[in-house]
Amino acid sequence: MTALAIIAIVVLRLAAGWHFWCEGTKKLAYDSDGHLYVAFSAEGFFKQAVGPFAGFFHSKLPDFHQWQTLLAKPQEQTEQSAAEIAQWAAGYDAAQVRAAREKKTAEAEIPELAPYHAWATQVIDDLQAVQEKLAKSSAMTDEARAAAAAQFEFRKRQLAEYLATEATAIAEWQHELWRLKHWEESPEAGDLPFTEERIAEKKAETTAAGRAWVDQVAGIERGFYDDLHALAVDADGKSDAKLAAAVAKATADKRAEELAFMNLAVTCLIITVGFCLLVGLFTRLAALGGMAFLLSVVATQPPWVAGAAPVYYQVVECAALFVLFATAAGRYGGLDFFLHALWRKLRGAPSKA
């Protein structure tokens, strides 16, 4: 290998290493107490995934009570169904006003005709499961159990009231999903130019519209969890460690915990790859690790899928890492030179770059 080629390889290694190092370290931040934490989440990449691997990436996301299956379902809306929903929503709202005027507590109502019935039922069942799981804890007193049950009923009514005000909008949104589904299945979807791209854009836009309702309900859930955490703090501000641990365990989201671990693992991988490439240590392993990460990004946005985001620079950098792997670039101006020399010496072979 010529001197110019060696210089080019070293420059390529340093450039790739610097990029990975910078991208990795900027995913870290300090909180107000000075503690280092991972300020990166792969959730955005997974949400935007398209193509044949989209289902796999989506399965790694916290699904928030199966909203993409139970709420984001295509459903045709007829004039009759629209009128029935509007009539029920108006009646339910009037009942809430009447109950407030009479200083009574109105019952939460999730009728089967409501477009969100299946999802709301799932949310309520999941929150009740948390409340019941916590009630079985030995750390809970009878007073705390009663308070938790009361908070569950309050949040249940709050959920029902909020969704009732959005019933018509949700029904219209599900109708748009139904129209989109029929558009995808129509003959023109694969025949007319740019139709696939327009469908993909419309699908992303329509699906994203449902996030507004999900975010609002997530706020109600967070409020319920805050209520439960407050049970572990007495009037003097002292915390019951055993009860606090029981609440944390009952409210833990397994998928969210898995995503948090994945965020940490990805951040550590990127920083490690960057460091190893910069100093030329274990360069081949670092190049393989970097390639694996970049290919996982490309897999979320396959170039041949309509509506996929551009991934050209990831492909180019992946090719650069392959060059570093193939040439064992760390042996030129890197610590791998000494490791390689030591390895050859132990094997009884003459040392050379």
C-alpha cells in the first residue's frame, strides 16, 4: 500500500471516528442535579419506520394500550352512524352538566357505538389492573387502598368525559382511515405515477392525527400514576420507601423500560465505535459495530419503499466503514499496530504492518 493510500485510510478512519464520537456524546446530557443521563430516544426512528421491517420496529415501541390496533382502525361512517354518535355525545354532555348543577357525580359512560369504545375499554382495564395490583401489596393500608380506588374512578370519569367530546372527530378520523385503506387497495394505487408516494404521505399524516388523542389520554394516565405516587408521601412530606417501591413496580411499563435500555445500548455503541476508530483500537470490530448500527437505520427507511426518508449518507458511511474493516485501518497510525505486532510476536511470526 502506498504512503498516499495509507494517509487516505487514516484520514477516513479519523473522520468516521469523529462523526460517531460527536453523534454519541451529544446524546448525553446533565440534569439539574448534575447527573448524566441519556437524552436520546430511538422512538422517533421506530415510529417512522416503513417497508418490510416496519412491523418489527413498531413492535418495539410502547403501544399505549394498543391504540394503533383498537383506535386507529378503518371504519366507514354513514349518515346514520354520524347522527347516532352526535346525538349520544350531546345527551352525555347534557347529563354531565345536569350532574354538576345538582352537585352529583355522573357515571362514566363508554357506549359500544362510540368509535373509541374498544380502546377506551382497554385503557380502563389496564388502569384498573394497576390499581388492583397495588391494592394487593402489603405496603398498602386500607386508607391508601380506598384512596387509590377513588382516584381510579375519578380518572375513569375524566377519560370518559374527554373522549365523549372527541367522539365525532374520532369517527371522522376513522372514516378517513377507511377511505385511505380503500385507496391503497384500488387498482390505481400501483398504476398511476406518484400514487404510492401520495398514499404514503397521506397515511403518515392521517396516522399522526391520532396522536393528539393518545397524548391527551396519556396525560390522564400520568395524572393517575402521580396520584398513586402521592400515596407514598404523608402530610409531613415523609416518603414511605416500601410503598413508593410498590407503586413504581405497579406502574412500570415493560416496553418503555426495554426502549430505555435500547437507548442506552445504542448510545454506548456509538460512543465506543467513535472512540475505537479515533485511537485505532479494535478497528475491525468497531467498523462492524458501526455498520450494524447504520444498517439498522437504513432498515427503517428502505430506499425502494415509497415515502421512505433519504438514507444516502448512512449508506455512504457504511461503505466507508467496510473499507476500514477490509484494510484493518487501525494498524496504520493506531493502537492496532501494537496489538498486531504483539500478536505476531506471540505466534512467532515477523512483525509487519
